Amino acid sequence: MFPSGYRARSVISVTLENIRKAYGPTVAVDSVTMEAPKGGLTFLLGPSGCGKTTILRMIAGFLEPSAGVIRFGDRDITHISAEKRDCGMVFQSYALWPHMTVAQNVAFGLEVRKVPATEMRKRVGEALEMVRMHAYADRKPNQLSGGQQQRVALARAIVYKPDVLLLDEPLSNLDAKLRLEMRGEIRRIVDDLRVTAIYVTHDQKESLSLADKMVVLREGRIEQVGGPREMYERPCNRFVAEFLGETNFLDATLDGSATHTPRVVKTRAGMLETTTGSDYPASATLVASVRPESLRMHPQTQIAADRPALRGVVAETTYLGEVAQHRVDCSGVNIKVFELNPRHLSRRGEPVALTVDADQVVLLER
């Protein structure tokens, strides 16, 4: 149970309007406009060098934009110094002082703000209780595990009840088990504080499992904005589809009128049907994106020859326990298929037919 008085002072949105950051001729962020909604967890994600950390540092006040406006609620904070922005920041490297105890590390920001000693002790205790580190208050960082150090870094960011919480790849230094544990903790804390949080990562699973809103960036520009399911199932282009997870790309043409659904999709690997292609004329040059987990694998003799399917032979199987990853050769086109709870270690050499629901065949422009 969290302290009932421990809440952010207010719940505000964060708005960026045509934000740009250039270093001479090099443009790191180019005309980014977005909003992080009140009390939500917004993820900025993309490959290395896409501008996501630069955006976060401009929001924090560590970098000044070359152009554009940053607002916290209705307040223009574009040119306000970092210490006056009420942002809590969690760094990838933890950035804990090794000579200080856990409590002293958490209290550091309050000391800078000259918070009275009694109030400081109260806030530090509340913050450590919130991240479940109260029992470790007197330890030094080198006596803690990586996950515990990350909790301390989080406590330090929330101890002065910020309006905005910024997280810069906070889990990248943790092992897989700790990352899963800390994902849940971050979601819990953000929800309890009702603080507006912006989280930078290149990890698709982190964003899909935690985000209220996702912003995918490439080369300093926004590619797509939306919720996790929308982004994964309805990517706007090939880059977003590939970045958010594994998929099969098949050069495709459409058959039949745009007014008829589902429409037939012709590919070198076989024929499928789609309900996502109503906006495209039959002459369009397209690519079909089909996620490996959406494909169902059947013995070839079980699927009638006139039924839309991809037909081929299993060329390779990788058994991973809870899932088997198959590579199916369909007339020279390699198709990835993920089989949940596989009953065979290998299906190599087996003739198969692959079927998929029409709403899972997503058509994109090449």
C-alpha cells in the first residue's frame, strides 16, 4: 500500500510543436509534433540515431531546441532551465553516487532544492517505500544488484513529486528476468503517481507491453503514432512493420474490385485474402505483411487446392520450448512461421499449407 499523500502535484500533458534540433548541417530532430497525454506512459522508440534521446533531453532541459515549442500543460517551458521544469529523470547508467548511501542518493535532489530536513526524511522514506527499497536505505550502491540500483534511481527521480517523469532506456543494463520484473514496477509506479511519463527505448517488447501511446521515429522524424495493438497490427509502412517485430514481406498484387471484401492477394508464395486492401486499386504495386505467429500450419492434404493458402515444404525448424520457429520454402520464397506449444522437435521435409485470417494480411506500399 502506497502513502496516500504521495501524488504528483498536478497531472499535465507534454506537447511538442515542430521541435527541431540541429548541430550545424546535421539535423538530429526534424519538425517533431506530438503530445504525451496526461497521466499516461508514452514511448519514444526507434533505431539508434533516430533522435529519441535528443527529444527526451530537450524535454528535460538539458538541450535547447533549434526551433519549436515545448509545453507542460499550458506552460511554455522551451527556454526554462532544467531545474525549474519539475522533471524527474531516470538514466540508463543509474548515475548513483557510489560514496553515498541509498537514502543520501535519493535525497540529493531535495538538498539542492533546500527542502527542510524533516520534510526531506519523510519524502525519502515514501519514495523508497514506493520502489520497495526502504530496507536498503543505509546501503551503498555497490552493495546492491542491478535491479535494486535501478529502483533507487527511480526513487530519486520521483522523490520531489515531479509533474513529468522521463526514462532513458532504464532497463537496458538488466538481464532478461530483471527487465520483466522492472517493467511491471514502472507501470505500477506511474499508475499510482498518476504522473505523465515519457520513456525512451529501442526494445519493442518493452513498448508493446507497457505503453499507452507509442511514437516510432526514424532519422529524426515521426513515422507513426498510436496504441500498441494498433501499431503492431496496422503499421503504416514497411519500416514500422519490421521495427515492431518479425514479419514476412511478400510482393503482392490484388485481384478483384476494391468494393469486394475480402480481396484476393496474389504472391509468388501462393494466394491469400485480405480485408485491409480496400483503398488500393488492382494495379497497385504492394507488399503484404504477414506476422509469423498469425500463420497456421496444416498438412498440405487437409487444405483444398482452391482455398487461399501458401503451400510449401518445411525447410528448417528451430525448437525453443514454448515455440517452434519454422522456415517454409514456398516456391522459392522463405516464409517464417511461429508454432506455439509445438508437439514435434522438427517438421523438416513436411509438405504443409499455411493459412491466415484475412484481417492479418496487411497491405503496404512498396
